[in-house]
Amino acid sequence: MTERNVTIVVDVLGGDFAPAVVLEGIDAALAGDSALTLLITGPSEVVVPFAAARENVRAVATTEFIDMGEHPANAVRAKKDSSIVVGCRLVKEGEAEGFFSAGSTGACMAAATLVMGRIPGVSRPAIATIIPAAERPCILLDVGANADCKPENLLQFGLMGRAYAQVILGVENPSVGLLNIGEEPTKGSILAQEAHALMAAEVPGFAGNVEGRAISSGTVDVIVTDGFTGNVALKLLEGTAKSLLGQIKTAMTSNTLRSIAASVLRKPLMELKERLNPDVYGGAPLLGVRGVCIIGHGSSNSRAIAAGIAVAARAARGGLTGTIAEAIAGPTEAV
Amino acid sequence: MTERNVTIVVDVLGGDFAPAVVLEGIDAALAGDSALTLLITGPSEVVVPFAAARENVRAVATTEFIDMGEHPANAVRAKKDSSIVVGCRLVKEGEAEGFFSAGSTGACMAAATLVMGRIPGVSRPAIATIIPAAERPCILLDVGANADCKPENLLQFGLMGRAYAQVILGVENPSVGLLNIGEEPTKGSILAQEAHALMAAEVPGFAGNVEGRAISSGTVDVIVTDGFTGNVALKLLEGTAKSLLGQIKTAMTSNTLRSIAASVLRKPLMELKERLNPDVYGGAPLLGVRGVCIIGHGSSNSRAIAAGIAVAARAARGGLTGTIAEAIAGPTEAV
């Protein structure tokens, strides 16, 4: 491996099955990347012995824990020695280039925004996710950080999503679509119409409006929307895939002959399920903060944790933060 | 059949394959309902001979046609002798109880709203659609009539969707969810938070917030949202189901043995596809206008046309307009 050395912080308390699956995920991530160093935040009785037994892991003992149910901003302000806040601080202080947690999305967002700070010019950080669409992977943002958006926010989401596609998907000149309810520029909500005008002027590779079906077909590299619509779309997509695969399984095993036939098809269908599995992309970045911040699903298994850590390392090595800063600096100065 | 006699207008120029498939659909609808009379609007050379050869069909010759690409409100104002405008006028004048068209959604909405008028108290008519969800059919509205909504609009959508569920799905006390990005009442956009408060006070059977996955799982009878989010969700759902079934077919026929196994599974999978096919519900109602107005997909085949006409007949017989008027009158007076 010729990758450069990179240091990432991992919150061992993040996720429904923490710390066990997080620690398994860390081992898997290290096995896949010999130039990776991890700082792990969490209770000393967990992190100290784990780090002592491994070469590329350093323990950073913390004394507090932010639960999924807590008010994010309040918890982040009150619990300065929590695994999440300390993790973000290590990035802020230059001890690491990125932070990964499968803990409370709200707390990670609040900690990253308050502790790392925003990239100059970014008014609202956004959460992006990679959709395993039919034609190609497609980046959708915002998927929940900002329920109410202004046109300028959507413009910045377009620039940040484009930077993420360049760094993570390796697409040189990503196409960017604006999610809307019609393809003509004059269609849709006032927000969408105003955002269309801004994006047409300032987002390189702007492909105009795209409709809901583009999210699963993947006709563009990046799809921009407000955090309300994006979150509804993401959860609907996850729900539909799960429900449909479940119904197919039921239909295919409704008698003995069918079950035998289904067993022949098990492999290709599992491969398809695998391809549609968002775990392979391991976590969603909070774009727009000063440092890499990747947030995993609360239900992440060890493989998803490992993938999330790998995404953080790739984003750091690819210079995600700098790429976003450059993308934002351009159009903002032009305004 | 003990159904009462009902008269519905059908626009024979509506849809991508008009008039041929519309006429086929009309025959299928008549075959399934002996107490149905149809008025058909369109060019005299089409409607007159067709009606002459059938007992329960009357021709209403019109001279104008509104194309899919025209500006809806302008076209409706300019083309007073179009098949759509005349169709709505026949309802307004009491010649028929309902109107069905697979033509331009915008033009049908504009014509129904301008010509039939709104039910007293309704500020914004909404388009509803029935989602063939996993647990049970689920009504989603608005799916595109109103890209920008106020909380009071969402409240009325809840009341109108509930009336539609009672009349069309036969659910006595339908549950109504508000689409949001979290289940707690304080979550989501400002619109969603304010709508939650109104709906909690005034919508019978209000089940609180539901997330995107509820659309495909069907945990409530009615899901309310603004027309932007609803339209994105509907198109995403249609796109995902189509894309996923296509990918499954490809995976299942990737070699000879698999193709043989797949042939055994053809029947149950076709049954599933059938169950998920929105055609069986035939068209989406515009709720809130004075008279039944059902709008079919432009790509409707004859079966979808027949289903749409049947839905219009069922809505008319079930007293949809009166049920909505009563539902709206209640809470509006209480405000």
C-alpha cells in the first residue's frame, strides 16, 4: 500500500452495539489499511487495554457519554469530556484529520459544527449519503441536517456534494441535479425555483432539475435538496428496498418447488442485495465543517464501522476539507 | 349488481395512447358495471359513432384539445370547448357526478378548480394517490398540486384524505400520519411542526408524525405532506420499484440454470408485481373540488383507464364530495 499515513479518531461508544462491534470494526479497518493510525475515544477500561494490544491504535480515555435521546446541542455543551466532543476536539487540535462515530447523528453534527467549526463561507453544513442507484452511485444531500433551507444553502450543498463526489467517488467533473417536481426551471416550490437560478449560474456541471425517480436510477452524480425532502426520500428508499426484498422472498418460498428454484437464485439475489446495501459505503459525511466527520448508522455492524473508518481515511487523504473550501470560496466571492 | 345508477364523464383525448386505449377502457368499465352511464367528450368523429353503438354511452362532441405541454390555467381559460373543460362543466351543471381524464394533470386540476369550483372552506385542493404498501393500501397526499403549503393546508389535506379513505378504502376510522423527519412533535421543518399542532387538535384518528419508510410499509391509512415532498416521494417509489424489479430480473437470468429456476418463480413474482402495480387503483383524485375528479397517468393502458372510471363511479356513489364537505365544515367552524 502506497497511501500516505493518516490519523482518524473513532468513538468507541457510538452505535447500538457499542463498544463490541466498534472494536471489531476497528480491527477490520486496520487490517485493510496499513498506513492508518486510530485514536479511540471512550471509557479507559475499554480503550486502554484495546490500544495497548495494537500497534496503530492510541487510547484517549473520556469520562462522559452522550445518549441517542439527549438534546444534541445541550448535550455537546454540557459533556465536554464525552467521546464525541473529545473526538471532534482532537481533529480541531490537529491530532487527527477525521472523526468517525455511529452515535447520535444530532450530537455528532452539533459537536463537529461547534468544536471543529465551519469552513469559511459555509453557512449550513449538510449530511450527504451515497445511494447505490441503478446506473451509478449517486450522492444525495442534505438528508437531514437542515429541515428548512434557503436557496443559498442549496447552492452550497451543490458545491459541497460535487467536492465529495470528486474525492470519494473519483468523478472528475460530477454532474449535479436539483431535486424538483418537474424538469423545467420554472417548476416546483419557490425554494426550488430560486435555487435553480443560483445553481445554474454557479455550480459547475449543473444538470438542472431532476425528479424523484433520479434518486434510484442515478442519472446524475449528485442530487441536491433540502434536509426535509432528502431525509424523507432516504428513509423511503431504505424502507422500499427492504419491504420489496422481503415480499419477494415470501413470494419465492410459497411452496416446495419454488423454494428449490429460489435456492438456485440465492447467490445472484444476495449479490444484488449486497450491491444495494448502504453499509458498503459506511456512513454519511457532515460536509462543510473544518475536518472530516463521518457519521455511521446507529445499527452499524462491524463491517459498516470498518467501511465508515475507511471512508474517513479516504476523505482525509483526498483532501476533502480543502476541496470544499476551494469550491465554496469561488462562488461566494462572486456573489 | 345493486349499485345505484351513476353518470361519469370521460375525456377520450386524455393520455398518451388516446383515444384508442381510452375507448377500450370505457368498454371494460361498462362491462364491469351495469349501472354506469358514461358521457364521453372529444371530437365528434370519435365520440358519436362510438356512443351510437353502445347503450350506456352518450357523446358530447367538443372541438378543442389541451396538450400536455400547454400552460394549464391559460389553456383552460382559452379553450372552453376542450374535452377537459366541457367534461368539468358537465359535472358542474349536474349532468354527471364525476369526471375522469388521463390527460394533462395541470389542465385537469385547473379546469376542475375553475369550473367545478372548490368545496366551501377548502383553500387548496390536493391530489391524493393510493400506495400499494406492504401492510395495507395507504393514501398519500398532496402529491403535486401544491408545491408550497401552509400548515392550514396540511390540516385540510388530513381531513380530505381521511374522507377519501372512508369512501374508497372503506376504512371506518382511518388513521392519519404527518410525514416528517422524526417521530417527536417538535421534530422537522417549521411547516411540519405547525401542522402537527393543528392536526393533533383537529384531525380525528391523528397518529402523529411518520417517517419516509411508512409510505412503503403502510403503518397508517393516510399520510399527509406538502405537494413537493409528496411528488418526490411518489416518483421515487415508482422509480425504485421499477429499477429493483428490473435488477432482480437481470440477476435471475444471468445463466441457463438460473433462467430455468426463474421460470418456476415467474408466477409468484408476476403476482407480486401485479400487487404493486398502481394501475389497479386507476388514477388519483383531486380532492376539494365540487364533484368527483379522477386524473389518470398519461401512460395509462386500457385497464388503468377502466380502473380510473370505476374509482370515479365508486367515489360518486360513496358520496365523496359530501363527506369532504362535512369533514371540512367541522374544524373550519371550530377555528
